[in-house]
Amino acid sequence: MTTGDGDWQRDLVRELTDVPQSGGGASHSADPGAQSEPRSEVRPEVRSKASASPQTRDPRTPAPAASSPAPAPESLPTIDPRLAIALGRPQHGDSTARRAGAGLRRLTASAGREVAEQTRYAEELQQPVTTGRVVAVTSIRGGVGKSTVSALLGRTLNHYRQDPVLTLEADAALGTLPVRMGAESVRWSAGDLARILTPAMQLTDVTGYLVPVADGGWLLPAGQGRVGAPLDVATYRAVTLALRRYFAVTVVDCETLPGEVARTAMDTAHARVVVAPMTAEGVHGTRQVLDWLASLPHSALASTVVALSAATPDATLDTKAAAAHLREPGVTVVALPYDRHLAQGGPIHTAKLARDTRDAAVRLAAEVMRRAVRVR
Ligand SMILES: Nc1ncnc2c1ncn2[C@@H]1O[C@H](COP(=O)(O)OP(=O)(O)O)[C@@H](O)[C@H]1O
Ligand SMILES: [Mg+2]
């Protein structure tokens, strides 16, 4: 898996031959990934954002190129409208006083250093990619902020990049990604797309099956918010492989480790994020995940970033000591502070994030992108 960009097609073939033929249960004959191996010598370029318009196709009228034997799923709301009202108004992550103070601080001497840092991160975030990069986000247990981190990454990358960015949900456990990304309804799932995608499809055909995100970018949910068949490894591989042709970066909100799809996603991604809760046991468990990543054959650790997430304002763990413990095997740790707006749940509004949260999201995305571009 350490071939250069010129070996993109060979990588695809190898990844396809890696697909376990016995497991999964997905129909391999309809596997679009298997057919997506381009026969021509044309390098599948990552298309520019300009060619992707949310209005290009109504999802209810699928692409003519698609031949879906199954009936089209109906569009379902991500959240009961009564609950959406119960959520109340979105809070700002920073208090009014803090917001005023931050404005003043920015005029002081440290401003120059800050600008230099922002410029460096922006450059990293905007690095060109020749082939689609996949970033897998996982954790050792649920509820620690995986979907929140995935949504922040997807939004941040989309904000900085000119080419299309996809946020993909690969968590069958009634994940919250569609709500966090602001999707009001969902229709097509990753499993549906694995059956529908064909190599002949254009980006505009594919986006007809995706949910356009309000600030830009695209979302593909794992399901329709029902308890249903979990995503299997073969489907995961097929859908990520096929979608890599169209999207510069795909952020995958995985199930928790050691689930099979999560392990596959972590193993095959270009960069990895392990979300660790800011507790002693969370950091201890995450260290064990890092040790597992270190044992993978293709230096997975070198392309891993830990997001140390404070999901409560009462975290007492010494962040420096925790970060040092996680940094030992050689990974970068980015602390994601507690944020009132994130704690509230519901759609994430970037403008409502605390300044520190936005800075952390930019740094995390830049660290991820640097690794995703460098590896393979
Ligand atoms: N940085 C944060 N600050 C405050 N609350 C957070 C933060 N990250 C996550 N949360 C809270 O934790 C909850 C669970 O996060 P979520 O991303 O859904 O976890 P997971 O996907 O790992 O199950 C969120 O609904 C939110 O209330
Ligand atoms: Mg989740």
C-alpha cells in the first residue's frame, strides 16, 4: 500500500483482490467497486467543486446510468420535528464576554504568530490530491464524539478545499452524523449506493444520491435511522472505493473498534483519527488502540492523529499528561475542548462554535490532511 500516485489503478486492483470473498453477504456481482476499475488509461481525476451542484439532480429521479433493481427508498426525516423544536435555539460555544475579549486579544502582539499558523494550516488543508483520500474516524466506545469530530472534519475540509468533500457514515448503530451535518432527511444509504454505483456515472449522477450539506460538501448516511442490517465489510470497501473516484477527501464516521468495518476502515484509510475521551480510562484504552495500529504492516501509526475530546466541562484529567501518554508511540494529539454548542447536540453551526473549538478543528483537519497526502 505504499505505491506512488502513478500506481493508483494498481492499488485499486489490489484492494479489490483483498476483499474477503466469504464474508459480508453483499452481492459481489453488483459490486460497483469491482467494475469501477477504469479500463482506459485515463487517470480518474478528482473533479472540481464547480462541476458539482446540489441542484443538478433531484434525488427522487435517479441517474439514468443507474440500474437499481430494488425500489427507491423513501425520504425520511433525520429527527422528529417535535424534537427539533424541543432542542431550542443553538447556543454559542463562547459566552458573550469571552467573544468580546477574544476580539481584543487578536489585536495584540501574538496576532502575527497566529496569522502565520493559520496560513500554514490553510496550506496543508488545501494541498492538491491526485486521487481521492479516505480519512477514517473511530474510537474505542460510542458517545465520545466520533460523529462530532467527523462532522467538524468534513465541514472544515470542505470550507478550505475547492474540490468535492464527502462525509460518509459507516456506523450502523443509529449514528448521529446526518443530524450533526444538518441533514433534515435522508434517503439513499451507503448500502444502496454499493448496488447502484457504476463506473460510467458522472459526479453529477452520484451526487443525486447524496445529501447536500448546507455549507457545501456531501453526506452519505449509513441508513435511514432505523435499526437495520449493519454495513458489512464488502459493502464498505465497494462504496469507498467507488466514491474515491469522485471525491478529493472522504471522511468516514466509523463504528467503534474493534468492529470489523472499523478495523477495515482503519486499515485501508490514508489517514486515521482515534477519538479519545478525556478520562483516564479513555486515554488508557486509546493507547491500546495505538499499540494495535503500530502492529499493522504499513505504518498505520504514522498516519494517525488522536482527537482528545472533552465531552463534559467537568473533565479533571491533566490534558498535558494524557497527551504525553498518547504521544509516546509517536502520534500527534489534538485536544478538542468542551464546547457548549457541541454539547447541545443537533446540527452543528460553524458560526456558533467557540473560537478554541474552531481552531482545534482546523488544526486537526490540517494534521489529518498532511498525513493523508503523504501516505501511499
Ligand atoms: N467537544 C465537545 N464539547 C461538548 N460536547 C461534546 C463534544 N464532543 C461531543 N460532545 C457531546 O457528546 C455527544 C456524543 O457525541 P457523538 O459525536 O455523537 O459521539 P459518537 O459518535 O462517538 O457516539 C454529543 O451529542 C455532544 O453532546
Ligand atoms: Mg456517532
